[in-house]
Amino acid sequence: MLCIDLTNFRCPLPLVKTKLALKTLPEGEKLQVLLSDRNSRHDVPKYLIKEGYFVQEVSNSSELLELIVAKSNREQR
């Protein structure tokens, strides 16, 4: 599983970096995404769900949102 720590970035960079990571991720692999920016914590999961990715929220505190994204589900919509 590939992990991208985007906690040091502010919107819209986390969304852009997540999109780029998903493009290079092999089919069937998962991506762990760490977000801290308030807007990104809203926008990134919303985009992923809209695009048909399976998104699992691992943890959600006031400081950090941790997501697991399954790439393969996007092709199965």
C-alpha cells in the first residue's frame, strides 16, 4: 500500500497530489492518504466518492483525516 502524507499541504494541492498518485497506482492496489487541511478534508473524499473510488475512513480527529482508497472499484462502477 502506498502512503501519501499531505498534512503539510493546503487546498487544492492535496487533491491534485491524490489524483496524480491514483494515476500511477497499479490496479488492485490501495492508497493511504493523510490530510490535515480543513478544505482538503472535505474536498478529497467528496471527489473520490464522486469518481467511484471505494473510500474507507480509518481515522478522523480534529488534526488528521486518514483515508484508504481502493483504485480497482473505480473501474467497476
